[in-house]
Amino acid sequence: MDGLDQIESPYTPLNDARRETRLLSIMGEGDKILKCDLHVVSLADDDMPQFTALSYVWGKPTLTEPILLNGQKALITPALHGALRAVKRHWRKIFPHRDVASFRLWADGLCINQSDSSERNHQVQMMSTLFSSAELVIGWLGSADVRLTHLALQTMGLIGEAFSLRRELRMGAAEAAPIMAVRHLLDSPYWTRIWIFQEAVLARRLVLACLPAFIHWDRLQQAVRGIHEVASASRKLTWGSGFVSSFIDYARTVSDSRGCVIINSIYFARIMHTEEARLHSWSRKLRVHTLAGISCELQATDPKDYVYGMIGLTGLDITPDYRETVPYHIAWMDYAKAWVSLPVVTIPRDLGSFNYCELGFMLSAGVGLFDYPAGCPSWVPHFVGVANNPELGADKLILPDGISADRGMRLDDGDAPLIEGARLKTRGVACRSIARITDLEADDEPLMIRIGNLLPYMIDFVSRCPRNVAGIGPLHGLTKILRNDFARHNFESAVDSVSFGTIYKGIQLFILIAKLNHYSESHEPVKFMYYLSSQLDVDSLNGCVDWLLSAFLTPSEIASKGEPTMQQFRRYIKERIQDADRDEDEPRIPSPLNILTFMALFETEDGHLGMCPRGAEVGDLMCVLAGGILPFILRRVDGGNYLNVGRCSLSTCMNGIGALAPPMRPTEQQSRLQTVLSFFGGFRGTSKAKGLNGDQISRPFTSSR
């Protein structure tokens, strides 16, 4: 956090027992030097005055503006200075009948003594109460580009009003200024700050303001949800055609902005934080898990704030500690400890595709994904790494309802994951060891070229593994893992008939990869059809079609389809190959493939295919941990202890694989390392096979086919 630079401190100590804080009165907004006074109040008093809380981005602490605070000169950031000059004017518009002398403001940059770490720790714990108690929260959007921000607020107000009344909003292509203004607003760094997110969720009444204007939160949220509705369902809209033709391009222009995503997240977080929702025994566990995904989109200046900036929402039992002598990863460890300490409750199945797991924090951890500071355990979530690389966020893992790697592994009381110091203990089973890793490497090359480099590997894999161990075609397995498709990863059911949609998506992805390879390898114009034929070692377009079908479908699947259906598949594939030459636009990379910046493909000796962290090594173990929704790659380090390399996924059956593998033996030797993941005991599940003995894996799991 940046803070106040004062010559002589205007602060007097606060009484923590009385839950004291400070409120600000503002005078001389039009004067050259702004004048402010601090007033100590107690949140425990019944006559606590009404106040407004300020939510703003601090900005660079090296840039300052002078004010008078309790008669003494103080230096504050331009962002806070601009807000102090404007907030009272907006307050007057919202409360026109109030005495302006009664206006009181809470702003952390002035109301907290930032040089006192003890006070700062205590006040941060009170922020949940402060923002939920404030009669109004003003989100300050900043003083830069005032004209654009003003226009954006006006435009979003119109959109919000239109969607609240479900009436047509006509907006022609010539009206580009409002579109650009809204995009400017939604791309603002304001939305990305973790403290802003918490403050917006906690606020009872929230307005977003710039110098000349403000907008109520409800109207802004209605506008954003309307934009998403149009962008995501544009082909299914039943409203008037005038609405579709005049608004759909506008919606698509702004719906993918980070601001839109986060405003929707604030909306859902506010619902989860309502008193009614909090009454359920499972609500805190649901909030913690959901907020873990949301936080992947947010930023913080201090790495500790990824934890402390959310405790007002998560309710985790964590005490902030901003002392400089305490490393930031201690806060991250406290977060994981609080997570596993949550009471065991059953979460209703009617919550859709929600999948809670006791080790959910480990989805954002691993030495194969991130560089850890000295002394930081490998099971600790790396908040900074995920914030800088949102593709690794837990929110990007879309799993069907009920899918979990540890499904069917029975736990007794006391078997839940346990953290002792820097060691995490949980029960687990080893399923396979890594025999081969295919990394795209070449970090200096564009991702497009590196993805194109997958083509030779895919062709080689099809030739080496003509039948996937899960009973599906090798190309089907490859495209499933690349598309992050877990929908049919289930041991309990046999592999059903492959749908046209599955073939469509898989073949489309293969052709895209081949086009990217063609795009990067060809030095002179060559028709894509001829290029693909040469790569597949066939002599015609029909040969390409036959190769793709035989690589994607098993002989039994081909036989079950019947000739009319197979002819339909052939026509579709032929058209896609021919269309590749007609498409003059540069190929676009589907979002699931962005993960290949951080992940590599791996194979086991018996043909299982998966995706693992690029930092994984041959010989590492693919394991299922109690409380883990996905498998993890672990590396044995000493005495039965393991290093967490990171999460992984399989292209074959993944649901319930832990129940079909042998349990790990108890860990008897205490580790001398801090960066280890250790396990004890075994499961009394469906598998009764012996556990691991040294590096030997007995009775590996088998697929249902």
C-alpha cells in the first residue's frame, strides 16, 4: 500500500478494544490547498455517525499533492487528492437534503496511519465492517481522461436503463465515441485491484464517480449483464431485429474486456455475501472456493494483499501481518492453512457445475509452474504468478458436475489434509510415472508458431499409439486434452458413440494446428491440401480424409456409425480442408491452447496421455491426493516426502482414478526440507493392492475399456 508522507504525525493512537477508526471532514474544496480534519470514532458506539467510504486505486507513491491535515502539511497521491476534491459534490447530489457539514469520509490512505504496522494490521481486519457499515461507497474512477470517463458513464447509464426496461436501444455504427469511451472505462486498472473488488462487494450502496458525473452500481451492472447477454446469445435473441442489428456489434466490442468480467464477478460475489446466503452452513466454503477463482483476475501491489485483501469476503481465520520482517509467502501459507481448516460440510448438488475440493488452493501451486522464494513450500498457491498469468487460474478449469480425480476414495474422520508448519500431509495414491514429455519450448517464438509445432508430434503419436488406452482413437485423445475436455472422463460408463459435435471440434482443432504449422513452415505458396498430404504421407485429399477418420475413430466406432453417417463425416472433413485455402485471415488460437505457454504433453509407458507443468521431469509421479479434484505431478525428494510440481490432466478417464490405484505407504521419516509435500497412510477404497515400495508402482489403474 502506498501512504501518507507527513512532516509531523497528525495521528493519535487508536483504542483497538473499542474498535476505533478515523473519519475525515473536508473543507476548502475550491481552495488551492485542500484542508481536512481527522475525527476519531468508535464502531462500537450506537451514535456512530453516518459516513461514506472511498474505494480508489492508490497509484504511484512517488507522485504527491499537498494538503493540510489537522493543520499540518501532508503529501498524498494525486488519485486520492482528486477524489477528495470531488466526492462531497457527488454526496450532495445523492443526499440533497442533508447538512453538508455532516459529511464524513473514510479513506484508508488518510484514516489509517500507514507508518504504524500494528494499527494497519488491525484496521485491515475491520475493513469488512467499515465498508458494509458505510451508508455509501464511492468508487473513484480517477481524474485522467475525464471527458472519456464522463461519456462512458452516460453511455452505460443509457444501456442499463434500456436493459432494465427491456426496450430497444438503437445505436448506429457512426456513434463510435460512446463505444470507445465504454471500452476505455472497462479497460481501466480500477477494476483489477483486489481491494477495489472487496470494497465493491461489501458496499451497501455503491456509486462509481469521476469529476463531473457518477453512476449507481445497479445501473452499471444491468448494462454489463445486458452486454454479455447480447454477445453470448446473439444468434438466439428473440427481441426486435432493430435491437440485434444496432447493438450486437457494440456488445461484442466490449464484452471481452476485463472490466466486464470483473463487474459480473462482483455481482455474483454480492449475492453470495447477502445475509440470506451466509446463513447456510456450506456458504463460507462455497465463497472461499469461488473467490479463489475470481482473484486470478485481480492485481495487488503488496503480495500479502492477495490474502488480506479478501478476508472480509472469505471469512478465513487469518490475522494480517504487514511487518517487513515477515516474508509475503507466510500470508500465502496462512491462507492454505485456513482453507484446509474449514469445517467439513456437504455442498448442495443443485449448485450446478460447482466442484469443491479440500486442496483447491493447490490448483495454483507447483514448482513446475512458478519460481518460489526461498523457504516457501511447493504446495502454497502462488498468487503473484497466477495474477501475472491468468491462464493458470483455477477459474479456467471448467469441469462437469461431479467430476473429481479422488471420487470414490473413502476418508475416515481425521483423514482430511493437514498442514503442520511448512509440511502438508494428506493421503494419496500414485497412478503412473511420466515416461515421455513433449514440450513446445522455444519461448522466444510466438505462441502461434509453437502450437503449429505440435503437428509432427500428433502425427507421430497416432502412428505409435493406434488405439488409445481408454478405447478411443489416438487423435480423439489428443484433441480432448488440448481442448481441456473432461466431459467423458468417467470410469463408471463405457465410451459411448462419438457425436458429430465431438468430431467437428476435434477435426477443426487438428486442421487449425496444421494450418499454423503450414503458416510458419512454408516459404513459398503451397496449397494447404498439398501441404497436409505431404505431412500425412498420403497422395490425395481423400487420403487426408481417410487418415483423419481412422486416427479419430476406432474400427468399432466406424462400424457402428454406418456408411451414410461416415459419408457425412467425410464431406465435412473435405470441406474443412478445402476451406483452409479460402480463408485469408490469420488463424486465431482458441483460448484453451494458451495454457501451452506453461504446460507440456506427457505420456506414460502404457500409453496414457496427459498435460503437465513444463517443469515436470521424466520419472515424476502422477498422483491423486485426497481432496484433489485433478491429479498432481509429484517428485520424490527424500524419506517418502514429495515436491509438488503442479496439477495435471489426462485425455483418458480421470473421474475416480484414485480409487483404482494402490495407496501410498505411511511416511515415517520427518523431512529436513521445507519445500516438500508429504503423505501418510492409505485409502480403504476399492483398491486393496500393496502400496509403493521405493520407486516401484504396483497395480497401476486400468481404464474401463
